[in-house]
Amino acid sequence: MAGWTISDAGCWPLGTFDALRALPDVVHGVTTREGPAFGTDALSAATADAAAATAACVGLKAAAWVKQVHGGTVLRVDRPGLAGQADALVTDTPGLGVLGRSADCPLILAAGRRGDGSAAVGFAHASWRATLAGITAAMLDKLAFEMGVRRDTIHAAIAPAAGPCCYEVGTEVRDAALAALGGGAAEFFQPHGGRWRFDLWAANLAQLAAAGVPRDRVALSGVCTICRGERFWSWRRQGEAAGRFAAVIGVRPTRAPG
């Protein structure tokens, strides 16, 4: 899809988005199965090593991550390492990346500018439960209200994830979505053999739009990890054998004078 590219970053292949490259002081990347080995344990040394390697690959000094719990909590960070339990992080610290891990759940990256021209960034892990909890909207609110980012400057992207072609859920998930998001959420579901296909991409695009980010400033990879994800881990396809890929975003490190 236009605006999404996988290319050799000099360390491993990385996916990047044109929409985020529009901010020259912001760097980002999405790893593939050829990248570092992220596991399922946020507390493990392997996760810490993989996060550090991913940050270095995109030109950042370090990364912060969370134990993802499928909720609506957003944390602000200014130091690397495990930040706690949440499903989104924001930062304005130069050289520090915020990083999410996935094996089907959408990872949303966002960046924008404050009144003084400086940048701040965020990521959200938008599993279906976190989507219903409004995690993408909450991440954008944190950037705007706490960090002073002007909404009219925000660019965002949705990394490869389970797509509307393949992501099937039961009626209980649809009922929960209608209860949490209102009747309009019905448009995110299509019936399929007694179950429902849930368009998590559209659900999070709607949260971005409602938060004031127009569609022309949001990049969607369009890659379904279930049916087109040979380069990306998928829990739906590989089950317990699935590893995790990652998406990271950060403000470029400040260079020392001289």
C-alpha cells in the first residue's frame, strides 16, 4: 500500500510510513520476523535486549515499553526500560523511543508538534479490548492535553495487524463493542458464518478522526498479519509458537554542540 515501505535499515528490514517521515525530527520503524526476537514476557532480558537493539536500529539511544494488559491506560515516560502496566506510552524526551509489541493487534504510532515547534510522540497497542477502552483516543488526548501537542500537527500510522479480511470474533465481542462505542460501531463488523469479522483498522481510524487527525495524515499499512503476514508474527496463525514484532517511535537525539 502507498505510504508503507519495508526496506533494509542496515540492521534488519524495517517498515516505515511516509506520513511519519513528514516530521524530520521524528524516527520510527516496524520490525519484521527477520528482526530481534521479542518474546511474550515484558519482564525478560530478551525483551530488554530486543528493545534496545530496535531503538539503536532507528537511531535512538534507548526505548521504553510496557507490560501490555489490553486496557485504556496511557503513561508518559522520560526514561528507558519497563514503564509499568499500560497499553500506550508518550514521550518528548529526545533519543528515547516508545515501543509496542504485537502478534496481530494493531500498533498505532503518532507524532506531532507543540507551540514551540518541538515534537512529542506516542504509541498505542490497540487489541480489541484496548480499542473498546479507547486506547488510541486516550493516547492522543495525553499528547494534546498533557504535552501540549497541537492536534492539527499530528501524523499517525497503523502497523501491520489482523485485518478485516480475517479477524473473526464471537457475538459477545460485537455486543461489547456496541456497548462501549455506541451503535455506530456496528459498521466495524461484517457477519461471517455465524461469527463476525471485526475491522480493528477502521475502529482505530475512527478514533483518530474523532480526535482531530484527518485521514490524509494517517497511514495504514494494509498488511493483514493473518493472511499476508509471512514477515510478521500472528498469534491467530501460529498460536503459542508466535513471537512478537515491534513498532517504535521517538524524537531524534539532541546533538551535543561542537
